[in-house]
Amino acid sequence: MHTIELIQPDDWHCHLRDGDYLHRTVADIATQFHRAIVMPNLSKPITNVADAKAYQQRILSHIPAGNTFKPLMTLYLTESTTPSIIEDAAASDHVYACKLYPAGATTNAQSGVADLATLYPVFETMEMTGLPLLIHGESIDPQADIFDREKLFIEQQLQPLVKKFPNLRVVLEHISTKTAVEFIEASSKNVAATITAHHLLYNRNVIFKGGIKPHYYCLPILKRHKDQQALRKAATSGNPKFFLGTDSAPHAQDKKENHCGCAGIYTAHAALAFYAEVFEQEHALDKLESFASRFGPEFYDLPVNKNKITLIKKTVHIPNNLSFGKTVLIPLRAGETVDWQIQP
């Protein structure tokens, strides 16, 4: 197969950052996706409807001329979030979900939640309004092994949460383990998951092959080979509980290549090509459209996009670096190639 026509996909989890960085990130996402769920973990978190609207306007100002990309905004949950904030978000026309970060679990998660019980009134309101809860699912226990943090969060935090709030719509973001796949498969229809291209393409060995490779460091960290295989099977299974979310997370080169490098992998430059590569390897290109273009909007109760795009089989060289504000970033597979591209 040398061409694939798809309903234009959406990205149900991405990081666009802010300020000068939007010139790069918005253009890369908008070139491939019609809509994207935008993460709220800026250096000053997006915690209310007014801030979300202002951030959306900044994003809209960077959309290339003639492009119809639509950013779908989210709120960052803190221990100060109130049910009235959730009611405002559910009534707004631009906030589509709320994001739960365990305190300190990842980039700009310092304002996150240490004790989920403090937000039970918030979760109850989200359950009543139907506003989805998006979760970065990692334990913040300082004794937890980094490769077990997702498993521990599911067992200790998430299972009790979905049991207490059975009608809460939950997306476990960027799942990275076999345990997460099995949890999603066994859960009710209102619990789903996004899967990144990098967790499908790689496992933890790539981080340490020939030395420390900081540009493969992300959170949740790449896991074992068996976890990678479970994710590939889930993504290509045709199960509507799994759908596309890149978790494309840009950091400047100097922020990655230092004594305390930031967690995040930038994939927005070639995200669809990376997914197509995985689906081709799994002999499942016929399942790509549902994973990328149908299951996400169906979960969010949004219409499936009407416009189409075409992917063509063509080797494309990825630059060694990309402009990023006044600096540069190193994209996934920098200096190498990918086998698919969107037909101009």
C-alpha cells in the first residue's frame, strides 16, 4: 500500500507551550490534525475558564492562514479547584476537559494534587456535568520505582476513583504499560486511554543504547519490551477505548541536554507518519483511521471530521533540529528518516 486516505485525525493530548514557542508547535500540529486537546500545564497553569479562553486566543493567532485547526482547551486541577469552576467549564464553549496531575509527577506539575480525596466534590461535579477527567497516571510515592509508577497509580489511586465515581468519564493519558492496557480493557465504556507514537515505537532500551539519550526521556518513561508490545496490540486492535494522543512535548535543546534534563519528546513534526509506520509494521493500516480519526471524537461526544487527508509512502529526512522560539529543539528521530508523509 503506497497511499492511505483518512478522515483527518485529531490529537487528543498535546503540549503547545506559550509565547514565541507557539509559532513552531501550532503550525506542526495544525498541519496534521483538525482538533487537539491542549494541555494546561504552562509555567502559570490554566486553572479557570477565563485563562483558558485567553490561552486559546493566543493559539489561534498562530494558526497558518487558511487552516481550520481548532484547539480544545482544558483546565488544570489543583487542590483549590471548586465545583463552581467545573460548572463554569462545562457551560463554556471552549473547555472540553480537566487535567489531573499528581503533584510533581511531570513538567509543571508542582501545582498538581497530592491527595485525590480533596477533589471528590470536583469529581462529583464532573460526573454530573459529563466533563471528562484526563489523568497523568503515575504514583508520586518517592519510594516507587520509576518503571512501576503507572502500575502503582492504577492500583492505588485510579481503581478506587472509578469505583467511587462510576459515571465519571476518564481518559488515562499516554499509557505505557501492559497493566494499563488490561485496566482499560476491563473498565466500563466511560474509561478510555490515549497512546503516543513514541511509546509504540520504542521501549526503555533506546534510552541507554550507546550512552544516555536524553531526547528519549519522557514521563511516563518508556517501559519494557512486553509493555511496548501490549500497547501496539491495543492500538491496532480496533478497540474504541484506545485512541491517538501524541503527548508531543517540546523542550529547548539546552533544557534536555543538561545535568537535569526535562521530560518530553517532540513528535508533532511527523506524528501521523510515526503512527502509520507502527500500523504498517503490525499489518493493521486498515485500523489506523478508526484509531486516529473516529474513536477520540466518539468518546468526547464530538462529530467525526468530514475532511480527508492522504498519506503517501515516501521516505522523508527529519532535520537535525527545529526552530523553537529563539532557540532550537531536537525532534524525535532527528537526522534520520520516516517512511510516510501527508500528501501536499
